[in-house]
Amino acid sequence: MKDNAKQDYSEIERQLLQRRAELEQRVDAIKENIGTPLDHDFAEQAVERENGEVLDALGKGAEMEISRINRALIRMEEGLYGECEDCGERIPLERLKARPFSTRCVRCANLHEEDEKRR
């Protein structure tokens, strides 16, 4: 099944690798931008700090997505990609195409989401 799974998901894998490269470039640019010294003008510093907070949030979001992509790629290598981590059932290909780092089938994802809402 590992060879078959690898072949079945090769297009998704290519897209994940491409998306990860884009996100890594974005994170690098954000880190570079955040690292630039602040302007000497106090008013300008306030704007730059606000921008820095927005960039930081964007960077954290990108890093979270990179982490999910890496997890999906590891699952592909292990032959577990496309298998629900909760019930073990196959995740439909259409779901994986729409949400390539899905680790749960729709039923288990809904149950997990309900559990999260209760907390």
C-alpha cells in the first residue's frame, strides 16, 4: 500500500512541497522585515510596531501551516497519508484535494470539532 499511496498522492505531494516553499519564503521575508531598525520618529515607530505585530501574526500563521504540511508529508512517507488518525478509515480523495493536510475523515473531524467547542 505504501507504493500505491505514494503514487496516488504524488500530485498532492507536489502541491504541498510548492506551498511549503512559498510559505518559507514568506516567513523569511517577514523575519527580515521585522528585524529592520525602527525609525527615529516616534509616530512612525508606533506605525512600524503595529505593522510588526501584524507581520508577526502572519508569520505565526504561515509557520503553523508549514507544520501541518510537514506532518502530511511525513504521513505520506510512512504510508499513513489518507488514513483517518482517529478511526483508521480512508479519507476521501476529494477531501484531501480540498484540505491536503487533513488527518481525519469528515465524521471524526466533526466529532473533534464538537469536542473542542465543549471545552
